[in-house]
Amino acid sequence: MFYLPEALKDEVMPDIQDEETWLEISKNFETRWNMPHCLGAIDGKHVRITKPPKTGSDYYNYKKFFSKVILAVVDAQKKFVYVDVGAPGSCGDATLFAESPFRRSAEAGTLNIPPPKRLPGERRSARPFPYFFVADDAFALKPWIMKPYGSRLLTEDQRTYNYRISRARMVVECAFGMLSQRFQCLLNGLKQKTDESLDSVIMCCIMLHNFLVMRNPANVNPAQDANAPPPFDPLQRAHARNIGGTQGKTYRDQLKDYVNGIHGQVFWQHDAARY
């Protein structure tokens, strides 16, 4: 039996974030990644495992290996703030998210997310903008989930917005990469045979990752992160698959105008978006 997840959880990843914690996360995203109102980046990761007995193809994923799926929300410092571990590899990111307690809590308004307010620098008459999470095209566009434009016929402003969203979203990919490099059992394949033992090993790795981030933040978040633009992810230009509602599109357009306007732009964004 593994006790480490329970022993560290209250310190490194509490169950419920309060409004003050969300605001601190948002402040860090604005300072480090130039994305105001962002509360985290959402993504999924397949962890390679040995096929559990008598499970058929349940754990066989589209990448053609057996796995368990981690659904995670990561903050600006590459720390996991929410994790759902245990879904079989045949379950996609969007399906896992749709069935997650995190989504249900967000939709029910019980995550203690701060109320909408004006984006930094905007006039008092500006429309309040909700706090949100960034995600890729596998997730539905919502007022509280911002993702890239999916059309190949993008305007310059839309390409710039996609770059800015990609820049904020890359923290979850970096966190997964760091997690796998630190705990290479997640790369080479877990040998445990039961769900309980597999989940415990994965959660141990995640808790230890958070512990190391909190104790040695300079090793994870070098100062130049705030200014050095990462390479633009060309996958953000793919056609949209998961179409969002009208309200989500309206807010995305508002955020696109903001990051291209005088109050929200950064000096390198247009060159980076053309890359």
C-alpha cells in the first residue's frame, strides 16, 4: 500500500482551491506568461502500462499501446493543481474531462473561481471577462475554457491570439515532460497489475513533482521564462474538432481583440505568430 499521496496531498495539492489561491495562480500566469485571468492549462497524458489481466482492449489507446490516462490542470509554475488518474487508455481526453468532477464543479460554480472583471488596463465601461483555463482543440470552447481558433484561414490577429494561447498552454506539456523525465517508470511502462497500485504509483510521482517544484522553484521556472517566447505550435492551426458555444466564441473574440490591442499585446508576438 502506498501512503505518500495521502501524506503529501494537503501540502502540495489540496482538494479545493479558494478564490485567493485562484487569483494568485492568475497573477502568476499574467506575470510569467502574459495571459491575464488564466487559472491553469488543461491536458491529458497517456502513461504506458503492462496490460492488466482480463481487461481486453480497455487500456489499448489510439497510439497503439496500453495505458492509463492522466487528466491534469497545471499552474503557471508547472505544478499540478488538479489531477484525475485512473481512466483506461481507450478513453479520450475530452471524454474523460466531460465526466470529471472538475468539469461538474466548474459548471456548478463550486470551484470558488473569482467572478468576471475587466481585463488589465481596460476602461471601466469594458465588458467584464471571466477567469478561464486554456486547453487544446480536444476540449470544448466555453466562457471558462479558452482554446485556439481552428480554421486554416486565419487572420493575423487570430494567429497572434493562437500563439498567445499556445504560450500559456505549454506549461502543461512542460509539466508532463518534466514528470516523465524525473520518474522514468512513467516512460518505460508500469508493471503493476491492479488499478489501485497503478494509480498509487502515478499519484506518488505527481505529488513528488509538486513537492520539488515548491521546494526548488528556480530550477523549474527560470527567470527568462517571462520574456523568452517559445516556438509556436503549428498544431494550433489544425481544423477545429470540438466546437464551442456562442458565448464561448464571443469571449474568445474579446480575448483576441485584447491581446492584439494596446493593453494586452507583447512586443514579440507578431513575429512569433508568423514563425
